[in-house]
Amino acid sequence: MTEPLTLGVILAGGLSRRMGGGNKVLLTVEGLTLLAHVAQRLVPQCEGVILNANGELPRSETMHFPVVPDAIAGHLGPLAGILTALEWSAAHHPHIEWVVSVPGDTPFIPLDLVRHLHEARQASGRALACASSGSQVHFAVGLWPVSLRYDLRRMLLDETMRSVGDCAERHGFAKATWPIEPVDPFFNINTPDDWAQATILAKRETVR
């Protein structure tokens, strides 16, 4: 299957409180920032990639991606970052109808992420698709139609919705599933202990 044109967004707009603040996508694992790990895996799968970030990032670390702050101020979470990508895509690449979102702290995302999400969506007939591994759905790793932007903006502003999962549930989503062995591809880094564990996982040839 040839996937529809898809824009990738790396979500890095959070406050990283559990890591002590700062922008955790700049943490390094095996000599590369988390941002670089995610980008290496996501870029070949997408028509283009943007970085959703609300703070200053060193130009050398953004790898020439457009850096786009949240379209709605107030640090409203990953749902605001997804909205930002949908609206940015509509304004700058109107021929692209799909956006795939990936948190910037998830360095082992699958190399078949976009293909598998599209396959799951098409097979189910649902409006969108989210990744899952084991028994967990990773709602922030998802495939979103650009046409959802109007409803999503309304939900954020008028309904004060903040949960990506609630949004996906409302519109109906397909699950694209990956195994968690030998490494969960959606392992994410929220704490210093997670950071240490990621360094161990990155040494395994199976996640390269």
C-alpha cells in the first residue's frame, strides 16, 4: 500500500516537570538527543516534519525543522500540539490530508509507524488511528485527519477538553498494535530513571 501524504509532528511543547523542567528532547541517549532519535525514525516516513515547541531551542538542535508553538496559548498539552500541526499543515501544505503525531520523548518509534497506522485506519473505516503496545493505547502517537482541526479547536476552547484519548474516543479510532518485546517501541522518558533505562535499551541492536 502507498500511504497518503502525511506530515509528521514531534510534540515537544510540555513543561517536563518530572524531569526538573527544561526541554527534555535535548537529553542525550547514546550520543544523540531524543529529538534526533525520533527524527531519524520519523523523517523517512513522512512528506515533511515540524517540531511543536513552546520554548527556545538551539538552532543546531532543531535540524532545520519548522518550529511551531502552540496555536492556543496556555500550555494546554499534547492535544494543543496536534491542533497546531493540523492548522499548520492546512496553511502551508494544503495537499496533505493527514498528520502523524509523536511525542519527542519516545526515541524508539517503529520504522513502519505511518504505514501501520494508515493500514489500521483503512481496515477499520474509522476516522483516525492510534498506536498501541501490550495492553496500552498511546493516544499521542496517532494519525489525524487535517479536517479534524475545526472540531478540535472547538473542543479545546469551548469544551476545555485536554485529553487526547477523549478526543480519539469521541471521533472513533483504530488501534495499530506492536509487540512490547524485546523493546516497547513506545517507551517514553518522563523521569530520570526512564532516561537511564532508555540508555540501556538503546544499546540493544534490535531497536536500531
